[in-house]
Amino acid sequence: MSTSTHYMYDHLHQWLILGNNMSHTVQLLNDSVFSIITDIAIAIPNNNDYFLYDVYNHCKSCGGLINITELGTWTGQDGLRITLRTDKFSRRWDYHKMRIKVAGLITDRGENQSLVEYLREQNNMSTDNWSKFGFTIIEHVKDLFNFTFELIELDHWEKNDSVGPLISGLHQGKYHIGYFPSIITVERLNRADVILQVWPMRTCFIFLTKPSLKVDMNIIFRPFSRNVWYVIFLLIITIIFALWIILKLETHVADSDYGITVLITVAALCQQGLPFMSSTQVSSRVAFLHTMIFGLLVYNYYSAAIVSSRLNVPLDKMNDSLYSLVKSKMKLAAYKDLYFNYLLRYPADDVQYFAKYWNNIPEDKRYLSLEDGVKGISNLRFAYHTEPTNVYPLIDRSFDKEMICQLTEVHLFRPGTLALWTTQRSPFQEITKIGLIRIYTSGIRKREVLRWSYRKPYCNKDKHYVSSVTIHEMIPIILVLCFGIVLSAIICFMENVVFDIMHKKQEQIKESENRLKKRNPKNIVSQIKSIVKTKKLPTTKRNIIFKK
Ligand SMILES: *[C@@H]1O[C@H](CO)[C@@H](O)[C@H](O)[C@H]1NC(C)=O
Ligand SMILES: *[C@@H]1O[C@H](CO)[C@@H](O)[C@H](O)[C@H]1NC(C)=O
Ligand SMILES: *[C@@H]1O[C@H](CO)[C@@H](O)[C@H](O)[C@H]1NC(C)=O
Ligand SMILES: *[C@@H]1O[C@H](CO)[C@@H](O)[C@H](O)[C@H]1NC(C)=O
Ligand SMILES: *[C@@H]1O[C@H](CO)[C@@H](O)[C@H](O)[C@H]1NC(C)=O
Ligand SMILES: *[C@@H]1O[C@H](CO)[C@@H](O)[C@H](O)[C@H]1NC(C)=O
Ligand SMILES: *[C@@H]1O[C@H](CO)[C@@H](O)[C@H](O)[C@H]1NC(C)=O
């Protein structure tokens, strides 16, 4: 009795029981926790020899009978002779249509449809795909080991139930296997055993990211990274300086100041005509040539970068963080999944932070149906939470290509793999594990996953290349132009004011000059000339003044 309460018929223990006669010994055995892996040999004496028997029971609680098979003999002369040499599993695999209770969560079954029919049916809008997938997988195991199912359907989640109806049912031993894949948590592991992780799952908030309408001055600078800009400016300054020196050294070039070298360099960079320079010396020609080639290269890289950034305009998508989602103050709603509240209890910091925010949303505004949710997504600033495969079919049907590319996802349950479960120390733990591993490695699981999930809507980025430049992209360029206009207007204004002042001064000087001329004409003219030279008026204006 204590051997069965301590589950000592597992892989770790092998038993040899010496009995007097078979019927009596078997009566003494408590086979309620026997399973396919039980390793018991009973030795029954026969004169001086022993007959050995192999004993097991697939599952007593499912109506299994104890199976006694001859294992071998032990004789004084020959010693031990084993006749049952096949492997335990290949010998015991056949469950002879034993009925095993399996349970899962079903939410959408029609009244007049049988459960088996429903679980095998493949239709387009079903939301019970998890159960259907799990059932298909478990059915493969069923076929491998020749047992049958007694199907149980669970349809609600008690408020006070912290681990879910499936796991608590397994814990109470109401059924043996769950065909509904469930999230693995420590709390659940204390109540049931995992067979294998089979079903990939994630849940997320889905919303649209519209191209930003903010004016981004960066558009002008983005083609080059920061250090490239630094290098270009450094080179420009070097070029200006070098050109200036070269032109200075060429004595016959008339106008060789900083102004003209800056103009030359900027003209080269902008691929515009140079102010004409008649220079015969090789050094300055080489300098010009290099400046222009430099300008050509920089110009081409710049325009190429602009073109490429136009082709893949980066959408400013939110990063996959619940903190960012809360900060965005977007309107939120969720599909009322059975397990939604369970997800919110996940102990990670970001989930807990989010749960607090979520609980402040009024109860009646929290949940929306799939159709309304998808409609909501197409409006701006609305995020809808569900398992993405639930809404992908709707999105595929109702969203245009551009909107599909703008879809943004922020995960609540990060991509993970859900598991199938059995009761703790289940007699089926071993065979389901073997069966599922076979299904896994043969690729059946992958095929079934594809069959029961909907593919992500495909974002075709190539369609972007015909989009025309919008005014938002133009604004920075227009701003640069406006800035130039305003700057030149200001300078023009200042020059004119300065000119006016100079002009008046000039008049005064002329008047006084005239007055002086009358007295002593020769002396004064030379005096005035020297005054003007020391004052250094702007060249052009000085000429104008003097021509008058
Ligand atoms: C057999 O073992 C089970 C589990 O430990 C126990 O509940 C049951 O009472 C036992 N049966 C007998 C006949 O001792
Ligand atoms: C089996 O052995 C038990 C005790 O060891 C004995 O009471 C019983 O009579 C035996 N039965 C037969 C059929 O020999
Ligand atoms: C009993 O076990 C043997 C092998 O150990 C097997 O061949 C036989 O089919 C089993 N019988 C029943 C009724 O399970
Ligand atoms: C499954 O078990 C039933 C009932 O014992 C038996 O008739 C059938 O032959 C078994 N199937 C296989 C494939 O062995
Ligand atoms: C939950 O409450 C119901 C009655 O409302 C009760 O029957 C059930 O045992 C409770 N379950 C747990 C896990 O406390
Ligand atoms: C997401 O972006 C925010 C700022 O927008 C930042 O604070 C946060 O660390 C980022 N999170 C992750 C996971 O990248
Ligand atoms: C469920 O499976 C069906 C059939 O394979 C598929 O058409 C449907 O899109 C799936 N639904 C979801 C929500 O994945």
C-alpha cells in the first residue's frame, strides 16, 4: 500500500516479488497506480525452480485489467532464462481501445453540433483553434497507442479559480489529459504535469502607425551621418584656405580674397557654374579640378541617400514595450478572451505596470468584439488586444496595403510556446510524451500549426516607389529658402542703411571740401583723399561715391 501512495512503480524502481502462488500474490498487489512503465516480476516456486511473470496494468482507473505475461524461468541447473525479450513499450503499446478522458476549453460550439465534429471541423472564422489543434495532435497519439477518447468540454473560467478550469480539473483528477494548450507557470506546475510544449502563442495590442505630420528638419541632414558632416565642413574650410593661398600667390589674379574662394567652393559643391577665373598656373587649376571633383562626389552621395530614404521611408513605430504604450495615452480595448485576466497577472514589471493602468479603464469600455476591434484599429490612436491570428483574417479583408504596413504590435504575452498537460504522475505521461515527440520530429506538429493559424498579412513595401513628395517633406527645404530670403533681405536693408549714413557723411565731407576748395583748392583735395583711404568704405560704394 505504501508503495502505491509513494508512486514507487516508475522508472526508478524494479520489483521482484517472491510469492507462493499466483492468485494470492496478485490479490496482495495494489495496481491502482500501475502504468505502462511498471516493472514488476513475480517469482512463483515450482519444486526447486521458479517461474517468472511480468505484471502491469495500463490504467486501472480507466478500466484497465492487470496483465500477467510469462517472463522466464529460473532453474538450479540453467540459472536464469528470460523468454520475454522485447522492449517494454513495443510489447505493451496496445491499449486495446481503452477509454481515456480528455478535456479542453470550447467557447464557440453550435448547439446542434457534436463535440467531435466541432473539433475536427475546419472553418474560416473559428476562434477555438487552440483546442482544435491540441485535439488533432492528441488524436495522433491516440492512433499510435490504440486508445479511445471520452471527450469533455469546459466552457467557463470561475472567478475564484487562479489556474484555469483545465488545470484545476486535472488537479482534481476529473480527467487524464488536456487537449487545450496552456501557458506554463509555476503555480500550474504544482497542480499538473507538462507533456510537451507544442503551440506557439503571443498576444499583442495592434494599432496603426500613421506617418508623422511633424516637420522634420532632419530630412536635410539625414543623408550623411554626423561625422561625415564634420569631415565635409573641415574639408571645405581647408579647401577655401588652400585656394585662397594659391590665388594670393598668383600675383596677376586681380580679385583674390576670401569671398571669392568661398564662392568657388560653394559653387563646386552645389554643382553650379563657377565665377570665371582666368588663371594660367597649374597649381590653381589642379586645386579647381579637385574642388569640383570633390563637389561632384559629395553631391552624388547626397542625392543617392535622399532617393534611398524616400524609397524606404521609416515609419516611426513604437517599440515593443508596454511602458511606451501606456505613455502614448492611446485608447485601449481587448477581445474578451477566457485567459485575458490571467495574462494580466503575469509577474513581470511591465505587465504589472500595465495592469494597473488597465484596471483604471471603466469596465464597460474594456472589451470589444473582434469586428468592432478591427474597425477601431483603422481609426487613429486606438490599440486592440488579442491573439493576432484572431484578427489577421479580418485585417486581410478590410485593410488596404498601406495600412497593413502601418500595423504595429506591442506584446502583452511575449511569443512563447504553450504546453499540453496531464495529471500529476499520470499513467499516460510516458506514452503521450513519446507520442508527441514523434509527432514533433516527424513534422506533423508544424503542419498542424500552419493549418490552425492564420498567416500574418503581408506588407508589400515595393509599392512605395511611386508615392509623390508631400508638402511635409518639402517644408524643410522651403524653410531653408525662406531663411535665405530673410537673411539677404536683412543684409540688404543693413547695407542700404549703412550706405545712407555713408552717403550723408560723404555729402557733408563734400560740402566742407567745397567750402575749403574755395579757400585753398590744391591742398585740400589731397587731404580729403587721405581721409577717405583711412576710413575704408565698402569697395563698390566707395567707387560710386568717388565717381560722383
Ligand atoms: C491502492 O492505492 C491507492 C493509492 O495509494 C489507494 O487510494 C487505495 O486505497 C489502495 N487500494 C487498496 C485496496 O489498498
Ligand atoms: C496460496 O498461498 C496462500 C498463502 O501463502 C494460501 O493461503 C493459499 O491457500 C494458496 N492458494 C493456493 C491455491 O494454493
Ligand atoms: C498482455 O501483455 C502482452 C505483452 O506483455 C500483450 O501481448 C497482450 O496483448 C496483453 N493483453 C492484454 C489483454 O492487454
Ligand atoms: C486496438 O484494440 C482493439 C480492441 O482490443 C483491437 O481489436 C484492434 O485490433 C487494435 N488495433 C490495432 C491497430 O492493434
Ligand atoms: C469557487 O467558487 C465556487 C462557488 O462559487 C466553488 O464551488 C468552488 O469550489 C470554488 N473554487 C475554488 C478553486 O475555490
Ligand atoms: C522604448 O522606447 C522608450 C522611449 O520611447 C524607452 O524609454 C524604452 O527603454 C524603450 N524600450 C525598449 C524595450 O526598447
Ligand atoms: C483557425 O483555423 C482555420 C482553419 O485552418 C483558419 O482558417 C482560421 O483562420 C484559424 N483562425 C485563427 C483565429 O487562427
